Amino acid sequence: MIELMTNLQAYIFRTWHWPLLMFLFVCCGSTASAASGDKSNAIDRIVAIVNDDVITQAELSVELNIIKQQLRQQQPQLPPDSVLQKQILDRLVVTRIQLQYAEKRLLKVDDESLNKAIANIAEQNGLDINSFRRALEASGLSYADYRERIRNEIIISRLQQREVQRRINVSEQEIEDFLANQDLQERSNEEYRLQHILLVVPEAAAAERIQAVKQKAQQLLERLQTGEDFAQVAIANSDGQQALEGGDLGWRKLAEIPTLFSDLVRHMETGAISAVIRSPSGFHIIKLAEKRSSDAQHIVNQTLAKHILIQANELVSSNEALERMQQLKQRIDNGEDFSKIATAHSDDKGSAADGGNLGWVNPGVMVREFEDAMNRLQPGEISPPVKTQFGWHLIKVVDRRDHDNTEEFMKRRAGDYILQQKLGPALENWLRQIKEEAFVQLRL
């Protein structure tokens, strides 16, 4: 069957990567705009050399203003600019290294994919693309620069997926063991919001360096235990990817929490702060900010659907494919059987052999354009021609039902949980590795 499923990456780096939506409406400018100023003085404003590239004071200043606007919405008191600049420069360096890494591997984002991503961001903010663009420009933002920010975010996400996630294996045995463990099953319905401080120890560091970092971690812990705000301490000191978000890792199921922390977290009270934790990456401190439970039962509204697909190719243009589909639609409207036409004409040979039958479809499985059109139909209705990345479709909804797919859902979720346990530390180690391999000279 032609693959109609979306490449859903629902659990990819959602808390280990700066969300795209954070740029919306709170940005005060763009790196590209700031860096395009007085070129003659650029050498006087270099704050970091990253391999064969540089980061300028202008770029750093723009990012500093962005971060300060974001933090003012969350923190009553901001750290000094000197502290923020150090954290932001480190983030810029890591971002630049990843983009250089991606360029060498020819990773790119085409304009069509970028447009879809920005349209999704606009929709999540309740705007169409034109209103979204006007809102950005009214805030003093360059739409072109905003596009490049999003393009870079997508490139980095794809790079991390390729270099880290695809190397992580989750076996069927691991999933079965997870599902067989009743204690894990019960705890899998609990969710935790953690805050995290990481002090990185370079690979092969000398004993003196390790001891110095450990001592600093212990000092930070003592400050936290005497009542200092965890977010403020994280912003000023953490080497973690969420430092500028106050170390907030967001809501996670227990099995999504790295194994290093999970056994500890389930015994912590809300508001409790851990002791200093050692890992290959360095020293950690975590705080259990909140805890909640969720319903284990999973009911979905499924659609029994059929479709006919006509694809464009080197010999058939998209307009010709549409014209052919309109002719088939007319024949069906005139009384011919949908299933017989699907068998005779659909380019999706897998479903065509069964009269175009797609079986019972869960929400979120089909590509967006297909699912939106399918959801607008009542049982027995047939859509007009619908265009997706695969070609032109006619969709027929046969029936709908509420289905308890808890068992299937739990198995899929178990795999996601196990992946998350492995993913966070793997990404953290990979970022440390590529940073250590790069030539970085800070001039702040």
C-alpha cells in the first residue's frame, strides 16, 4: 500500500530542543538582521570563533534581547547581562556547530517544507499565514529572518534525529518486559515536571577538574537548600540545554525520564530537591516541581475509509491527474461502484486490490490534508478530489466507531517511553562530543 502515514516525530527532542514557538511575538529582532550591520567593524565585535565561522557581538546582543523578553514573562528578577551572555553564547556556539555539521552532511530544508512548518505554527497561534506575517512585521520582525530561524531549527531537529535517535534501538523484548512489569504499568500513568541543573565534566577530564566541578555542584545545592530560586540558579549556572528556561524539562511520564533520575524521582515529594548526582556527562541536581496522574484508558474515534489515488509523474502532470480524477468522480456520481473503480484505476495498488479499502483508521495516522478531508465526511459520503504529497485522492467514509485501543496504545507508548529514557542522555553526550571536537575560541 502507498504509505499514507505522516512521519510523526511526536517524541523527538521536545524537551531537549528549543521549541519553535518560543520565537513567536517575543522576538525583538533576528540574528541575520543584526549581523548585517556595519561590516567594517565586524572584526572588533567577534565574540567567538567556531571552526571557520564567527559569532559577533551584534548576534549575541540580539539573542540577549530575545532571551530577556522571554524571561521577563517567567522570572520576576533577571540575572546580570554578563551571566546571560555566557549562557547565550554557549547556546549560539552549539547551534553553530550543529548547523556546520548539517551542512557537511548536505542536510537542507526546502521552501515547501518550511512553508508548511510556518503555517502550522501560525495555526497553533490561531492565525492564518497572512495574519501571522502581519503580526510578526507589526512587532518589528523581518519575516525573511524569521523563516531562516525556523529553517535552522528544522535542520537541527533532523540532524539530531539522524545522528542520535536513529542509532537508538528499542527491542520487542524491552517492550514486552515493560508491559509485563505491573509496577511500571501503574507508574506509567503518573507524570512529573522536573527542573534540572547540569554541570558538564569534559571527557577525560583530570581528577582536579572533576573535583572542582563536583564542589561547585555541592555549593549550588547548598544555595538551593537555603531557599534560592531553582530557575534563577539554573539560568546562571547550568550547562544543560534548558538552562535559559530555568532548567524546566516539562511534563514527562516516569519511563520518559532518564534512568539516572527515574528511580529517584518516583520516591521524591513535590518540591523536593535531589542530592548531587554523578553521570558520565557531569553532575546533576533535579527538583520535582509538580506531579500528576492521567487516565490509562485510551478511546479513539476510528474511521473506516476507502480511497482512490491518481499520482502525477514524469508523463502525467498534476493537472492531468486532477482531470482524470474528476472523470472518475463523475462516473461514481453517476452510479458506478467506488470499489470497482478503485480496483481498476487507483495507483495505490495495495489498497486497490481490496477495492480501495484502508481499514479502520486512527486519528493522526494519515497526512493532514487527507485526514482533514476525511473528517469532514459523513458515512456514505465521497470527497471531491483532495491533493496531498502523494497525488490526488477520492475518499469515501464507510463508517465510524469509538474504539478502545488501550492495548495497542500502551505497547506503542512503551516503545516511546523506552526510547525517551535512552534519548536524553544520548543527545546530551552527542552534543558534548561535537563541541569538544570543534575548534571554539571564546572572546567575550
